[in-house]
Amino acid sequence: MVLMIKNQLDGTDKLRELILYICVACDADPYFGSTKLNKLLFFSDFAFFGATGRPISGAEYQKLENGPAPRIMKPLLDDMQERRELAIADRDRDGLPQKRPVALREPNLADFSAREIACTNERIIMYWMKSAKAMSRMSHNYILGWEPAELHETIPYGIELVDSRPLTAEEKSWAREIDVAEIQALMSA
């Protein structure tokens, strides 16, 4: 089991550093917690994919009851806590419990482009002072990323390229089968 989780954590360096970056950038936002972190990662990755044909972190997102989250998030956060890169502070926010991720070291941004950081910063600014409840509502209303997937199913990046009108069953099926490599090749041609 430990080896399986270690194998899952291989290749998560960029996601790990993006988590730390968002935690540092959102330190002064009293509404920042684990839920908001998941949404900021999702919105940043999918917006960047829509603009460039590739995500920032490369994380695989799944549909959960409270909105999209990286599939690897729980084991990754546990690993980051064990390595003393991150702590989870239990807080009270407006009478509700808040799990607040706190960076214990500065992020290493060497593998990020200026455009990737700018896209993430745009999302941080866009959702500054938004509550976890509001962020969840926004991610649920994000029809392109939310509607086509079933609970615990992977949300395909390709869905970002589909029009925002209600999707037909055929379009939802196509989005699940889209080949990201083909899209990247078309966009770089």
C-alpha cells in the first residue's frame, strides 16, 4: 500500500509547488481553506488548458460531492505534512470548521512559466474573499467541468474546449474520449 501511494506521488512535483504557491498567495484571505485550494487548482489548470492546450500542474481531477479536486490530493497533502512542507490548521470560519492549508516553506517556481503563474494569480484575485460555499457553487455551475462527469469520475481537460451551452449526450461522450496529445499537437501546429 505504501509503495502504491509513493508511485502515485511520483510526478506530482509541479502540483506540490503550485499548492504551496497558492497557500502563500492566499495567506491573507480569511476564506482560504482546503475547499478553496481545490477550486483554485481546478480553475487555474482548466483555464490554462483552455488557453494553451495543456494544464499547469498536470493533475487528474475527479468529481466529488463538494466539487472537483485533484485525484491525488489527500495522499499528496498527507505526504506534504510528513515532509513538513505544509500544515493543516483547524480554524473556525463564520461558525463553521475550516481546514486551512499553510505553507511551511516557500514554493519552488523554477518549473513554472510566467504565464502559468499569471493564470493562477488571475484566479486567486478573481476568487479573493469568496467563501468555500461560494467557490463550491461556482465549480458546480462550471458546466464544462462538472456536468459531464459522474461522481468520482475523472473530469477530462478536453471539456474546457466545449461550448458553454448545455451539452448533448454525444458531446459529453466525445469530451471523455478526447485525446489531449492531439489537441496539444493541433494548438502547436
